[in-house]
Amino acid sequence: MASANKPRAVGVGLLGSGVVGEAIQDILFRDGRGRSGGSAHGVDLEIRKIYTRNPKGKKWFARNKSLFTSRAEDVLDDPGVDIVIEALGSQSARQLKQFRDYILRAFRNGKSVVTSDKAVLARYGKEIWAGARRTGQQLRFEACVGGGIPVIRSLSESFASEEPEAIFGIVNGTCNYILSQMEKSGKAYADALKEAQQKGYAETNPASDVNGSDAEAKLLLLSLVAFGLQVEPGKIWRKGIEEIQAVDFRYAKRIGNSTIKQLSVARRKGSAVQVFVSPALVPGENFLAGVDGATNAICFAGKNSGAGRGERDSDYVLVGPGAGGGPTAVAVLGDVCELARGGRKFSGAPSLVPPGSLRLQAENEIDVPFYVRFVVQDRAGIVGDIGRVFGRIGVNISEIWQLRHVEEEIESLRRTYRLKQKYHDILPFVMTLERTSLRQMRRALDSLRNRDYILIEPVWFPIWS
């Protein structure tokens, strides 16, 4: 047992030496001994082993050769390792399965695990939590959502007495940066993405960010903690931002001085929870409309705080850097310190409500107001025909917007969609729809898809309310 004057030494094994892994090493090696700041946190952390496929090219290898290994087993089986940090990070199905096996092996070897890998936890959460329960080990995942924002701890501890009504917000900094640049500068989506890649906000292959799968993994973890839902990726409604164009921001500005943000939403609807990821039209007066660049912002509404009584301004908001090595490393080491100090223990996945007491709302039952942008071949009777299609399905049109477009905007659409029509034959316009189910929306769009005047697939997404 550690003396009162000397903090307890805790052995840490690190899987991964990429952006996050290296940032963790920067913190723990800063005193030159591979230790943290001593007794300041009531615990002394010491890296015992670091797994990475190519150790020699890593920043700290020259000074700490004996700690590096190219075999994950050397970390997982080391008796001196008390806590394993899994910071490997991948979207490959084969690798995610392998990373799951690493976590389960750590549990079997009597080690708790801290992970920053939302993809593996979203995909294999049930197996991983079952493994933790079976072996009596602990799992922490603060860094999986919101980077350095303490959202998981806030939900599971600070809001433990709340009855959750909703958790929603911006959880992918790459998408928020791209959309922010499109709004500010009028850039086309492809140009804004290229800039994000050049500045390091987007990966060379940005698919997991822009198609919404990264946000989906984070939202599934938030839904688990807030509502006790254990849902696999691919089981919720998800739309990416790839279809958004600069012209959509012009229309958004005219509709309640709004903007467009990628939102991740989980909100209670009776005994069900509505869960989706999508770009959304956000009114200018809403706090989320002003969240700029790569920042993340997560809002939480609880019944006891007033959300269930219709009170305004009753949401809690957590804002901060949603990615990056430094913030994520701080979140990881916060979890490590909590475990090392013997902090709160979970017998399973943490949740504010009993797991299984709420169900996932069926995707087609999701009902929201919608924004729909059409690009059609300009001729008489089109708006009336579209209105009749929506009317037959029971969808009410709220407003129709047709702005005067300069030639540059039309040319941008022509290039993006490779349209052959001449400038004067191309007509963009927008309809906003009253609250409509996803089932109705899809039926209407299916009916319109083969109309000869439709030049491109309509772009549609929710209006946030």
C-alpha cells in the first residue's frame, strides 16, 4: 500500500503512437522519466510499454527504445501494466475486430482499458461491455466523443439525477469547418473540403467524416449513456454533407437568417428515442448556428431542469475542441487518473436510464420539417406538379423560395453536377415543408425522381426545431 507521502505508481500500456498516442507520450514524458506530474493528481503514471507497427520512426523512440514494441501482445500481457490505453484508431472492419480482441484480452489479463476509439466501441460495444462485466474490469471512453469536452463524465456523473429528454449538437469538427467555410466564403463543397485537408482538419480520405459515420459512432455512445440504447452502426438514419452547395447557404440565409450545420440528435419521443445524423437548417437565433470552425458543441436537455415543462433556455451546453492530439490526450489521461484513483466503478455501460427501458424510434417514423432544394429544367407548371405530388401523400408545403441567381452560381451547379443544359434553362428553387415523416418524404421523392424536368436528385434535410 502506498504511503501517505508517496503517490501510488500505476503502470500504463499504450496501444498506438499516432496523433493521440504521441500526444499522450508528450504529456507523460515531459519530465524526462516517462512519468506524469507526480502527486499533483494523487497518482503517479508510468508508461511500461508502447505498441506501434513502426517504432523507429516515432518521436520518442530514440530516448525510450526499451519501451517500444511492434507486438501488441507485449503491452497486453505485461504484468507491470495496470491500465491499457487503446488509441489505435481505424475504420477498417478487419482492424476494428482486431482492436476489439485487444481490449477483451486486456480485460482477461486483469487490466482496465481507456479508449479513444469510438468506432470499435460503437461497433462492438455489447461484446466489450460484456467482457468488462465478466472479468470485473473497467472501461472508460471520455475521449471517444467531443475530444477534450468532458461530455461522458458530465452525463454519467453530473447529470446522474436528471431524466434525459435530448442530447444533440455538433460532434464532428471536420464537417463544421467545411460548412463554416462554405457559408463565409461561398466556396463550393469540393473547394472547402480541399482547404480543410490542406489545413489538417480533414483526412486524405475524408469519407468517415463527411458521410456522417464518425458522427454516427459518437452519437451512438451518447445515446447509450443518455438513454440506455445499444444500437449498432448502420441502424439509424444518417445523411452526409456531400450534397450541400454554396447556393444552399444563400437560401438558408433567407429562411429565418439560418445556416446549415451537421447535427447529431437523440431525443425522447414517449417510450422511444429519435436518433439521427444529418445536415440541418439551423435558425440564426439558435446557439448552434454560431458554432464556428472545427469546434464541437453538445447540448443536453433534462426534464428536471425544465426541458419537459416547455421552458426556454433550459439546455446545458458543452463547447470545446472536438479533436486534435492535445485535447484528446487530456481526456484519455483524465480517465486513466480516475481509474488509478479508484474512481466510480460501472458494472456495465453507464446510462441515465435502465438499459432496455426505451426503444429506438423506427427510422421512417422520424417526423421533422424539411428543407428541399430542387434544380429543374425551367418551364411552366413544375411547381404545381411538385405541389400535387406532396399533397397526394399528405405533405404540406410551408414556403417556396426562388432567388435571383447570378450566372456564377448556375455555372457552379453546372460544373458540380455536369449539367448539359444552358444557363437560362436551369432553375434552382427551394421548398420548406411542414412536419413530415421520413416515410412520407421518401415516398414523395420516389414519385418525383423520374420526372423529366428534374435535373439532379433533390437535396433535402431537416429544419432544426
